Amino acid sequence: MDMHHPNLAAETAPVPADPRRALVLSGGIALGAFEAGAYAAYEAAEGGAPPWVLGASAGALNAAIIAGNAPGQRVAALRRFWERAATEPMPLAAAIFGPPPDAGLWRRGYNQLSAMQTLLLGNPVLFRPRLMPEFGPAASLYELGPLMRLLPEFIDFDRLNGGEVRLTITATDVETGERVAFDTAAGARIGPEHLAASSALLPLFTPVEVEGRLLADGGISTNAPIDIVLDAPGTGPLQCLVVELFARSGRRPASLSAAVARAGDLAFGNQTRQALESRVREYRMRALIGRLAAELPPEREREAELAALLAHAEATVVLLNYHAAEDEAGAGKVFDFSRATLADRWAAGERGMHEVLGRLREPAAAAVLAPGLLLHEVEARSAR
């Protein structure tokens, strides 16, 4: 819907059968299992992937698996990837007593042991400790060689770069600080090195040189690159689903570890809100320009520069925020790859996406951030 003349637009503009749809997946290392579960629920309900999937860091990995697999095989590929990444911090106890309880001191210790084990030893299929952290292109604790060798098992890169799903991933230039976007619709050829670069969070992981630039984690610049979707040209209503792994809202921290975890939530979660707030100002300005343009003669309204300013479709944004369970490993939650926790996160993602899709069936329930910019916000919490 055109912002400047809603009544005229309703009379003259064709109404598309479906909105333009995009799925934005944020970074969060082991929290990414939540996104995989959310996508599984989305595909089950919608019958396939959205036309455009974007991601940074762990979100880039999930997005690439979606884009790099055939319809009907995407959820299975995501599940295999996260099962391969899973670890068992207490193998003897698991063999004797089975999975850990859903909550309580034992579960908290299990999660913390898993995070500590990853921090000390890495994750054998994704990243391994560097023997000399101070040497190389940048000081770092782990290198992502295992991840780059693993990805071709789960991703058909020919399909990824030429298939039906548009893929955009982001990284950050270590030297200039610029965000770098690789977009298959713009001709980018994305390979394992691009995905590793998008996941190389400093100073944990070694940055990756790609096309002559030393690149690190996309989440450093924009953890959920929602602005790329909102700024993209196009006609017809836009529907943008954002899976945010670091919820901005949360409890008061009761321990040092919880305070560190909360700081991460605020630092990354606020990025998405800031991107939305900047678009609120833009949409309000477009609405104001539209009211002024309504007073101009029709021939002036059709001038190229003015028409470009006014041609802006209605956008609906849905934020699906993940809230970690109380028994997750505090500041180390992003390193908890334990099988039980990844399964919990997958299930929480499924539940959250079911609620998201329910909200989208009730457009009147959306908050109006600005004329033409609507927001649904869903808080997904663990059942534990």
C-alpha cells in the first residue's frame, strides 16, 4: 500500500495474492538450534521456505542449510547438522541414568559442564582450540577449519547459489569495521569460507580472509540484518520474520554469570530494536511527505524522485525472541552444545514459531509503529 495516498492506492493498485516474505536468522553459536526448530515449524505450516532467507553467524549457517537443500529435505538437513554438533558432557551418567532431568541442580550442573567442556576443548565438528592463540591473522582461541570441512556434507553449494531461495549472509571487515553482505540475488558465490567468516566471532574464532578482506562475525555489526529486508526495493506488502536469539527483555541478574549473560542479551538484542526505530522515523517521514504530495498537481506527483520516495509498501515485522531457561549455563549458554539442551532449544523454537504464525492470522493485533510499519513480538520461553 502506498503511504502517501492510502485511499487512492486502494482504488488503483493491484493487491498481490501473497506478501513478499523474508526470514532473518540472528547469530548466537549454540543457541542456533532454536532457529532450526523455528524453521521446522514454519515449513510444516507453510509448506516450504520463504523466498528470501538472511542470516549472520549461526543464523548464516542455518540459512545456508535451508537455501542449500531441496524442498522436503531442509528440515532433515538442519536436524542432522545440529545432531552432529551435539555433545554429551556426562556420557557414563547418560548411559546409566538416561537423559538429564528437565530442571534442577543436576540439569544446571549438566549444562555448565557442557559449556566448560566446549570452552576448554572446542567442539570437534565445528571448531578446535588453537595451539598458539597469539599467532596468525588475528589472536583467537579457536579456528573454524572443522566447520568449513563439515559444511559440504549438509549444503549443496550449487543449489545454494542458484536455487529458488535467495540467500543473504553478512560478515564484518576486521580492518574497516564495515558490514559486508553476500547476496546470491546480486551474483555472490557463497562458499564454506563465507559462512565461516560470518561465524568468526572475535576474539573467540580466527577471522577468515575472503576476496581479499579479513572478515569476522556478521553479528558484530548487525546480529539480525533486518534492515537489508526493510530497505530492499519491491512492491506489495512485506512480511519479515526475525528470530532473535538474544532477547532484549529479561530478569534482573542474580549472579555474576547471569549479569554477563544479560549484558550479551542487551548488546545484541538492542541492535534489532535500534534498526526498527530508525525505520519508524523513515516511515513517519514518508507519511508526512505523502500528505504534502497529495496537495501537488498530479503531474508533479509522478516525477521520478518524488515517486521513488512515495513508493513504499506496508511492512509487517514479527520478532520471535528466545529466552533461555533459568537452568541454562548463564554466560556460557552459547557454548552449551549438550544434546539435551539443543533438543530443548529446537522444541522451544517450534513452539515459538507456532505462536508467530498464529499472530500473523490476526493482523489487527499488531502494534502500529508508524503508518505502514506493523510489529508483532513473541517471547519464546523454555517449558522448563
